[in-house]
Amino acid sequence: MKVNLTNHRGQFKQAPLGFSWTTLLFTMWVAVFRRDWKWAAIMLLANAVLGNYAYSIEKGYLVFIVNIVMAAFYNKLHIRDLLAKGWRPATDFDAQLLQSKGI
């Protein structure tokens, strides 16, 4: 499911809602391609730090668990950041969709 957003310059953007399978599979690269530098850096640091720790205690599944959590929340976090930057729902339906997802 996607929500349509627009800004004061009339630009249009579609942002996905719900679980992010692409974030689960490709981690920080999704944020890089969306030019979401803040979350790309957070994901990179989380994977690097936790990966190093998990490797030292032989618990590699910890990184996968963190990636599942990020995939569950990343689209919501990305939309919140877009809304904070001045993007708004394009239609009333999009606004209701965001409201139903708690954004």
C-alpha cells in the first residue's frame, strides 16, 4: 500500500506503508536510494556495531532480528520524516490512510 504526498512546490511522491520487505533484504540501501541519509547512517551503524558484537559472541542472528525490527518500522519512520520536512497528504483519502496507520 502506498500513500501519495505533495509539498508546497507541487512535487509529488509516493511513499510505501507497512512492512518493508526491501529493507529486510537490502537494509540501509533502501534508505540510500530514497536519499534518507539519517536512517541510512543509523542502519549502517546499528548493523556494524551489532554485527561486530554478535560475531564476537557467535550470535549472528541478533543482526537479523534488528533488521526485522527496522523493516517493520522503517516506512513509518520515513513518512514521519517526510511530513516533518513539509510534505503533506495529497488527498483526504491519503490523510485518512496515514491516520489509520497512526502517523
